[in-house]
Amino acid sequence: MMILRLAGLDDIPQMMALERLPEFRELVGCWPEELHKAAMTGTDARYFVAENDSGELLGFAILRGLVFGNHSVEIKRIVVRTPGRGLGRQILEELIRIAFEELNAHRLWLDVLEHNARARHLYESLGFVRGGVLREAFYRDGKYNSLILMSLLDREYVECNRSRTSSA
């Protein structure tokens, strides 16, 4: 069982440990503790942690863009300790619900490394649409990487939920 809750400052060390796992180094950004603290205590971001019923941290996510009047919320980061078990999908489904139903988003967006086919497939399966490419926008380990922009609009979210409800 997965519980998604708001993160606190005491969760930062575990989140940073996940960011720095070798298997995620290529796919996820690694922020210093000061940047996480500043973002978490500010008004523009909301941090979430996923944990099991015994309190073990299974993953985390960051939503940004909460204070601007354009109602465009960004999924800045999502990290799952053990990929391939459906936890990323569960977290994303809940983040999507939070963005549209609690934060009143018009648009939920993210960027994903072009070579991260697994993540792109997951986002597409949840209704995200490719919106463009930021060519060679991300520099890591001596090379430039392109980012794919993807988004989901509120009306697409409503339609997707309507389709799920009618097929259930």
C-alpha cells in the first residue's frame, strides 16, 4: 500500500539519497540540500513523498508553479526507488488529481529526457501530449541532452476520467 503525503524538511536527506542513486544519476537532477529547503519552504512548490504503511520512503515528487496566475503547474521531479512495479503510475495519477482537483490547474506539464522512453511511455499512457523539444537544453557529464515537453490540459483530464468511469 502506498501513501502519498506532503513532505517535510526532515524528508530531504532521504529524497537526496534517492536522487543520487547511480541508476537515477542520468535521468534525475540532483539538487543541493539548500535548494530543496528553499523550494520546500517557499510558496511556489509542493513536495510529496510516497511511503509504505511502515513509513519507508518509496519515492518523491515536486510540483512547481503554484503561485503564478496562469494555472500552469509543473511536475518538476518524480523519483521512485524501485521502478517497474507500478508505483510511478500510482504517484503520477495522484499528482494529476491534486493538480486539477485541488490546485485548479489548467495545464500540468513536465519535461523528460529524450532518451527516457520508459517515462515518456508512462506519461503518454496517462494522457500527456508531446508539445515540443528543447534541443540540447540539459548538460550533464560532458554532453548535452534534449528534453521533450509534455502536458495535460484540464479538459483532457476531465475527458480521460469520463472515459475511465464509463468503461468501468
